[in-house]
Amino acid sequence: MNQVNCPVCGKKCVKSGKTKAGSQRWFCKECKTSLTHKIDSSSKELQIFLDWLFGKESQSTMPGEGRTFRRKTSKFWDIWPMPPKIEEARDVLFLDGIYLGRKACVLICCDEKHVLGWYLCRYEHAGAWIALMKRIAEPKMVVSDGGTGFAKALKKVWPKAKHQRCIFHVFCQVKRYITSRPNTMAGIELYSISKDLLTIKNKQEAKLWTNRFIKWIKKYQEFLSEMTIDERGNKRPTHERLLKAERSLLKLIKENTIFTYLDEELNAEFSAPATNNRIEGGINSRLREMLRNHRGLSIERRIKAVYWWCYMHSPEPLSLSEIVKIMPTDKSIAAIYQRMNDKSRLEKSLSVWGDAIVWSDLHKMDKTFVDWD
């Protein structure tokens, strides 16, 4: 057995007989403390759990079809690994959301090397983005795919950061509207224009691309303004999807978020990226692979699996023993919510009593004394 140190003074302990249960008793000569040394295997079991979670091994191939593994590691599904607070500013941050279910989305923020934050929400909206971003220091540049509410959150939390819309997602959005094989000449030309967006390397090429797009708008202005009367007699645009693709590009040009990566000031300090590939290819794809390797997990466990992966790839994760001791669990979170509910219920009851009862209602104001019956 390894040397046991005293938990009080830290000095070495010596063997001092055994307990009634047969366990070895240890004695500290320095502070006269007697103790028994208990082996904590939680760290080792957590490592086994993480190796399985991040790997491809199936529980059916384990000894006993994984029954022993599940018994020893089921407690780690109760832990919620929480993101750290990032106080050191980065040059570039990448943000995106990954949907794990119909009403379960995890928003993720990362830099070139690590995952810096994650937040669980039902869907992408400004409040969720704000909750994620306010724990992270403001960067010089942000790259995103234009999730719902992100622009509003960026303006509120990181007002000085420059925003770059991922140009690959911009192209994919146009492709989703008009498909890769449009039926009209206007659609064919717009698809070619949007595809050329991926090859722009300098401001001169960006200016030529913008002029080309404006010429396309003027050329097909009459064509795009055509209207169709439906069965109810209502008018609607004939080429509605083409118009949506056009407006999506126009909006980005007006917001000045499509060519931020060509900014000379940014490129003087670092290489400004044009796409969100760091988070799409480096994080989201690996998360999807992990969930695919362990398909069949409940929605709650899929969320916690993403939490575990993100935390273990954060800048400075705690040691396994500290994670077990410090990180919140389902039980601790439930206790917090219970205390909050009890406090809220108490405050509501006090306000009701304070508003409803008047002192004179409980005290007789007549000065004449009346005997009790």
C-alpha cells in the first residue's frame, strides 16, 4: 500500500493495528491522529467513463455486456460540467449552435484551440446568446452562421467586436432557396455569383463581386417583380424563392458583415477567417460522431454528453477528482430550485398578507370597555 499522509498536518502516518472490520488503522505521531485510509476510485471510474464516451466502443462488447460498467459509471450521468469564465480576450471567436432534439439546442463558443463556453436552450434567440457571451471576454472579431437573435446579442454584449458572416453558410443559404440546378436564367446566374463568393481574396475582388450582383438585380428587376394570382385571388411574387435569395445577400451587404475578413486593420494583427469551419468541422462534427457512436441515448444524456466533451476540451479543465467534488449534480440543482421556489412562495404569501390585512381590522377602536360574554 502507498504511504498514507495525515489529513490534519500532512505528516507521514504509521500502521497502528486494524479495526474490528479488518481495515488497516493508521496513526500520526505528529498530531496523534488515528484514521483509516479509504481508497477513492471515483477518478479512475470517471476516466473509464470518458474513454467510453469519447471512443467508439459499444457496451455490448464489454464483459457482462456492460452491466459492471453501467453500475460503476451511472453516477457520472448526474454531473453537469459547467463552462469556465473567460477573462482573457481572444482575437477571433467562433459561435454556432447544435440541435440535439426538437427543443434542445446547445450554443457553443470556441477559439482556434479550445471550447470557451456552452449554453443549453430550446432554440437560438438573443437571450440565449447573451447568456453564453456575457461570461466570455470581448474579442476583436466574431465569426458566426447568422443564428436567430445573434446580431442583437452581439450589439449588446460585444459592441466593439467586428462580425463576419460565414461565407460558406451564405452560399448554402442561397443554394437552399434556388437549388443547385435552377430552372430560370436568373437563378443560374445568381447561383454562379453566390458560388464565386467563396473565391474572393481581396477588396478589389469584393468590389467587383458587389458590382456584379447589383448589375444582376437591375437586369432582372422586371422579371423578379412579376406577380401571380392564387386561387383565392391574392397576389404573390412569382419568383418568391429568387427574391428571398436576393434579399439575403442584400441584407449582408448593407450590414457590412460579408467581407469583414478583408479588413486591413484585422489582418495586420492576425489572419482573419472567412468561414466558421473551425467550429463546424472541429467541434460540431466530432459531437455528432460521438452521438452517432452512442445512438440511443435519451435527450438528457445527449445534452450531458455534449457538456462533457466541451468541458474536457476547455482551456484548463479541473482534475477528475476535483470534477467529482465540485461540479453540480441533478440533486444539487434540484435543491437550489427547491430553495428558490420556497423563497418565492414565502415572499408571495407575505405580500398577500401585508396587502390584505389592515391593523384596524384586528383591533377594536371603541374606547368604551365591553365585558366578554
